[in-house]
Amino acid sequence: MRISTEIASAARIVGEERAVELIAKAGFDAWDFSMFAMARWDWANQCVQDNGHPLRSAAYAAYAKRLRQIGLDNGIVCNQSHAPFPVRIPEIRDCLKRAIECTAIAGGEICIIHPDNNKSAEENAEMYLELLPFAKEHGVKIATENMWNWNKELDQAAPAACSHHDDFLAHVQAVNDPYLVACLDLGHAEMKGLGTTARESILTLGEHLQALHIHDNDRWHDSHQIPFSMEMDFDEIVRSLKEIGYQGYFTLEADRYLSAFDENTVFEGIKNMAAAARRLADMFEKL
């Protein structure tokens, strides 16, 4: 079982290029190309940030190629990517093909593109069907992901696109194409108020499940912490993945974990993440 992690959290401290290098040195087999800077949504001001990042410029392809080469020079590959969100924003929606192209350039096999939280499986299928011909041209699969809203009165998560395992499967089946697969966010599946569990989602999705976002939480909030640090039952999760014959990577999205580290200590944090991911992989291999 191969292990990977997103680069966004490390990149906030040392930049993307150094992040890929450190992820390799920490013992990961692959890196997950976080492309939020391509069209980063400013939630406070409700606009896309004009941040001057290379992924927003005409040099985006060269930058993706550069990151790929850094990974290869350090013995790791890009296994998947994450496109900007929320997709309901037209400027972000217009970046999705660029995200797919950058995934292909970086060597990734799957690009995670969120569904619109508040649209049905049939409505979200329209977006995915529009993107699929371009994705196929570039040899990249698109993965939809289980989302959540928040009920302030009940102080817990509220249903959103793919949040329940049955709706997740319905989203995949509404497109009915092998180039549209599922990325299960394990933490989202364990949030209070959504009426599902990671195990139920894994068993329901079966062969459609080809990518993961792995992190830990208190089974209430979207904590995005390192595995084995909070309340999730990873023994059950790993057994469930083994039951369906999961063949993808074990990819971390514990992107809040590194917030406690700085430029001088971030490598220790990344090594901790690699150790947690390897522990999960070893659990899977021993079953």
C-alpha cells in the first residue's frame, strides 16, 4: 500500500517546491497536488484572491511540470490532485479544466473536484459530464467527494452533496462513466449530523472508491488532524477498505496538523504524518 499526502499545508510554510521535496524525504511514496492557489476563495470577503501565484498565470503548465520533476528527482510521483472550490463560483468553475490539465502534467491519475454542496446528483452530473471529455483527453479521472454543510442551531453538520453514502453512490451512478470515481473524505463521513459512517460509505461505494482523504476528528467537527490523534476508528476503516479490495493510495489530508509547526520544525511534522500513514498502510497489508 502506497502513501501520499496533500502539499497545501506544508506549502503554506515552505512553498510548494520545498514541500514536495520534504514529503519525499519524510518517506511518502507520492504527493497530492493541492491547486487551491489557482483560484483561492476568500470566504471572509466572498471573492477570489488575486494572489499572483504561478498557477493563475500563463506559466501554470511550466510550474506543474517543475513540481513533477522535483518529485521525480526525489523518488516520488504525483498520485492525485485537488481542484479549487467552491465550484458554484463561476471564476472557480472556469479553472477546472486547467486543474485537470495540471494534474496530467504533474503525472497525477485523479483530480478531485467537489460537487456543488447544494445540488442534486443529477444537477452535479451536468458539470462532471461537461468536464469528462477534456479529462479523458488528458488521461485523468475525476473524483467527486462527500461534502457537508453546517447547522448553526444544532451545532452539527448538515446534509450536502454526497454526504450520505446513498447520495454519494447516486452521484457516481448519475454520471455512469469509469472516468468519474469517488474520493471518500473519511473525516467528513464521521461528522455528527450526517447519518453515515466511513465504513458504510466504503462498503456502499465499493469499486467506485479509488481515492481517499485521510484525517482524524472528534466525530463531530471537520478537524483534519493526523490519524490516531482523535476519535475515529481506523481499525474498522482499514478493515472495510480491505473488504472492498481498495487499490488506491492512502492519501492524507490532515492539513490542519502542520499549523503548529514553523519553517524550522515542519519536517518533523511531515515525518510524523508519514509515520501515521505508514502505520495505516501496514495495518492494511497485514489483513
